Amino acid sequence: MKKRKWLIVEAAVAVALIALTVFGLSRLFARKPAERLPSALPTEPPYPLLYTESIDRWADEYQLEKARVAAVIYCESSFRPNETSRTGAVGLMQIMPNTGSWIAEKLGDDSYTESSLLDPDTNIRYGCWYLNYLEKRFGSDLATVTAAYHAGEGNVSKWLQDKAFSADGKKLTAIPESNPETQKYVSRIALALVAYRKLYS
């Protein structure tokens, strides 16, 4: 009698488990594909365009393509003016405070303080000045100047002297594998530039 009771209980539990499983599967497959696959992502990122007055002003001042300035801002900070990196770079164009001090000296900006880099207009002005400076030093090749903005002009100068990375000593044809972040950065700028050229057209 006791054994029969246990068999009845076990059968009831089995029926309940089957019912729950069928119910769960029916709910899953009743959903739309997008709901079943939450990992699906948009194929193209959204490209915001803010601070256009400052971008236009300082890009013109320093003879830079406006779409390129916007691409740098997007890749550096996603247009967040208070962004600070783990290495200490600050603001929209992620300028290091010591670089900011050096730029302020070149510009004769006596009002500069480290917090000045949090001001969008100042940050864009300094970033545009620095891009113009890098172009004067390395030429107008996008990849070379972009690499210098990210990895530093000292690193790029060294890479240009290596035939593995530059055929003519003027333009980078490759970036060392030891600098994967710079490789990725140069690619991201190139992709963002395509999008911002469309937005500026």
C-alpha cells in the first residue's frame, strides 16, 4: 500500500514537470525572434553630432576637416564632455593634462587650468590645435596622424624609422602588433569618418 502511494506521488511529479517544460517551451517559441535572441545588436552604431558650433569654428581655424574632428570626438569620448580615461586623459577629445598645459603655453592661454579641459569649447580648440600640429609634423596622411594622436608622436617617429612599418619614412603602412589598441583606434576613426562625412554632406 505504501509503495503504491509513492508510485502515485512520483507519477504526479512527473506529469507536473512535463507540463512545466511544455509550457516553458511554448512561451519561448511564441516570442518573436528578436526576443529569443537578446544578443542581437544593430549592425551600425549610432553616430551623435553635438557641439557643432565649436567643431565648425576650430576646424576652420586650424584647417581641419570637420567630419574628422567629429570622428575623433566620437572615438575618444562619445561626445561626453566630462569623460576621463584611466590614464587621465580629459574631455571630449581626451587630452592629457600635461599636453593641455603645453598647448596652452603655445597658444598663450594664461587662463588655462586642468579643469579647462572639461569645457567643451576649450577642449575642442586644444584638440584641433594638436591635430594641426601633428599634421605639420607628420604630413596629412590620416593613419599616421591618427596613430600619433593616440600613441604619441614619439612612438610614431620611431615606427616611421622602421621599414617594417613605413616604406618611405613618412607614412605608416602598418602599426606594431604590440600596439593593438592603436591599430583598433585607427580603424575606428576611419569608419567613423565615413559616417560623419555623410552627416556633414
